[in-house]
Amino acid sequence: MEFSSNPVVTLQKVSIFQEVNTILSDVTFSIDKGEFVYLVGRTGSGKSSLLKTLYADLPLKMGSAQVAGYNIQSLTWKQVPFLRRKIGIVFQDFQLLFDRSVAENLRFVLKATGWKDKSKIKGRISEVLMRVGLDSAANKMPHQLSGGEQQRVVIARALLNEPVILFADEPTGNLDPDVTDGIMRLFEEINKSGTAILMATHNHQTLQRYPRRIIKCEQGRVLDSSREDFSLVDGI
């Protein structure tokens, strides 16, 4: 795949904090449009904190970062929804609204991001559900779906506003191997259509079966497989 010369994510000398504690220092890397990158590291190494900083859930206090054309360090709380319209977020724990149907979950997000035309909302919901293989599940409640199907709904939700990049935090962490394989094939299809992906994972089999560039959080630093060699044996 040909990558654009304009990265969709750029970090320069970023430090990431949890309260007063420095989690990661001197983080510098970029992700091109249409690129698929893994984020690995031991539990507590800073993977989730890094992702949360990129989608403006944690404040950036030191360094500079651009995500989907937005300067994260100067982003105001009023601008955060506009950033979120250009990115997609896939959570391990789904974060679906369990008192609403699948379609109502997706409709809620579209309305929250400025969609008003009912026919366009209905059409977009149908499009994303078809894309993730759940076109018959629109009227089902989340509890009526398997874990893999719920994760597909989460991916559909992340795709609603045609993001330039998906941030996925351990999206297969609670799924069995067969379901994980289906989710990974779906992510590959999404990536081939031009959406960049940064996926946190600790699954060795996924890394081996779907090899890509790897960014590793380790001892307060970030290592990049495109610049240096490192071992994945010790805790991912």
C-alpha cells in the first residue's frame, strides 16, 4: 500500500503522565495514512495511557502531538468532539449501552456527532452493520449477541464517521482464538480500504499471523520496530 506523505499521527518528544508519575518519556513516532501498527508492552507499561493521550482522554503536558490534523497539546475541551469525529475508538470492554438496541447504540453516536437527517442516519447504520457482517442484528439488544458480535458492533460504531484512524485497545483481549481471527480479518479489510489502525495487543499469535510494524512500551520508553530490533518474548 502506498502511504501518504502526511502522517495521521505525529508525536515529538512526548512525555505521558498519570497524575504526577511519568509513565513514558521522549516518545517520538509517526503513523502514516493507511498504515497498520501494533502497540505492545507489559501490563502497566503505558499502552492505554498512550492511546488515551492520542484521543484526548488524558491531557498532554509535555511534547507535541498531532492526530488527524489536530494539535493535541493545544486542544480545548470544546474541540475534543471534533477530533473524535475524525478518529474511531475500539474498547476491549465494549462500552455499549445495554438498555438500547444495536441500532439505537449507533444512532446515539451519530446524533451526538451532529447527524440530523433521519434517513441518512438509518442508511449509515445499515452501511456500517453490513460492513462488519451484522446487517441482521440492528434490532437486537447487546445481551442477545456473543462477545465477538458485540465487538463487531463496537467496530461498526467506530466506523460511523469514516475515521482516518482507529485506536483499538486490546480489541480481542476477551475473545477466543477463532473469534479473534475473524475480528483481525475485519481489521485488515478496514485497513485495506484506507483507514489507519493503531492496535494495542498482548497476543503473540496475532502478531505472528498478521505481522506489521510494532511499537513497544518498555521501561518508560517507546521502541519502534521500523528503527530498532527488540525482543517480544519478554512481556507484551
